[in-house]
Amino acid sequence: MFVVLSTVPVDAESRISEALVRRGLAACVNAIPGVVSTYVWQGQLCRESEVTLLIKVAAAGVGPLTDALRELHPYQVPEILVLPVDIAGSDARYVAWVRAAAPLVGG
């Protein structure tokens, strides 16, 4: 199981979150609003209001999920960070639910 982290524009959050869940690519997407990102892009200092997505996915679904994020994300270089979950330390019932909740790739 993995948690995929992606920061998206405020106006793209619901479209991306809902598409991932509807397509069966994510068991759950938590949207954390109020993120302000400061970064340099193409030589310019940028400061943007964004939403951070915490996306839960079974191991088998990471590839299809990240492909879909690249397709849906409006940025040229989207933030896509794949973080492993400590299965032994996690609630087994929740892990089982994540694996079953994304029917296209779960397992």
C-alpha cells in the first residue's frame, strides 16, 4: 500500500480527486486545503494557493494512478510523490479496505 502526495491548484482539486476514485484508481483521496506553496519556476519566484491531495492506493495501482495524475494534472511538472506505508504498523482492516476499494487495480 502507498500514499501518493500531489499538490494541485484549488480549482482542479475536485475534478482530479473524483476522477481518480470514479476510475477505481484510488481508494480514498483526502484534500487538504489552505496550502501555500513557494517555489521557483522558470527563473521566477512563485507563491500559489493550492490543495494537497493524500491518495491511498494498493501497490498494484501505483503505476496506473500516477499515469492518470499526469493526465489530469494541469501543471507541466506535477508533484507526484509515492510514499510507502508501513503495513505491519497500520490497521489491517484499513489496509484490506484500500486493497478492495479500487476495483480496477486493487489487490
